[in-house]
Amino acid sequence: MKERSERLKAIKKLIKNNRIESQDELLHELTKEGFDVTQATLSRDLKLLKVGKVSDGHAGYVYTLQSDEDRGESEQIFVQDFLRGYVSIDWNATTVVIKTFGGHADAVANALDCLNLDEILGTVAGDSCVFAALRAGVSGEDFMKTLKKHIPDLEEDL
């Protein structure tokens, strides 16, 4: 988990401070920084960081990061999606179960995915239920503490 957060910070720094035109170029720069990362992992990292490409004003495109303001607005949309759809949250040693209103599980799972909580490995949505797999060593209480930082209005039991 520490390597991932350090890698994400390195990616942000490289994109902010350099003219990066391709994933290959970014992979090369990350290797020089001491990170051993695959193309697939880098693609997931770029998606997670919401990295985009913009015209350089000439003949090419360069990677760019979403502004803090845009990121804050996006997070608020995901928070609202989560609050609108969830009914209850419970967990065991490895899994969080989020009951939702009918048809809202996909939006709630997407909100969790887009909030990029380090505590979660991934989510699976049905129609009215979301399963979130917790990382090793993470408890349901840890997950709830982090979730409440992102969603202060969260009520555990409705």
C-alpha cells in the first residue's frame, strides 16, 4: 500500500514538472525514479488519478492532472450518489456489505471506486447490494473511519 501511494505521488510530480506525451515515456521516468511498474498498473494509476491529455498547442498532446477544484466537485458528485443510494453498511473480517435502494448499487459502487479509498481492493454491485473487498489488515472500522472523512453526513444505520 505504501509503494502504491508513493508511486501515485511520483506520477503526479512527473506530470506536473515534465512534458509527458505517452505512457511509455512515463514508464521510463518512473523506472528512473526506482519504480518497477507494468503498463497495466500504470494505466490503472492514470485512471485513478484522473489524468487526461490536452493539446500542447502545436502538434501533440501531453498528460495533465485534474485541478483540485475539479477534483473536489467530482468528489461531491460521488458523495451525493453514495448518500442517495445506500440504506445500510455492515462488514465482517474481509468484506463490507452495503445495502442500497433498488437499482442504486451500481452508482454506490462507482462512488466508492471513484473515491479511491486505499482500504478497498474493489467492489461488486448487484441491484440492491454492494460488496467491497477490504485490503489485508484493514478492518470494517478502519473503512468506516475513512469513509466518514469523505462523507461526513454518513449515518451508519438508517
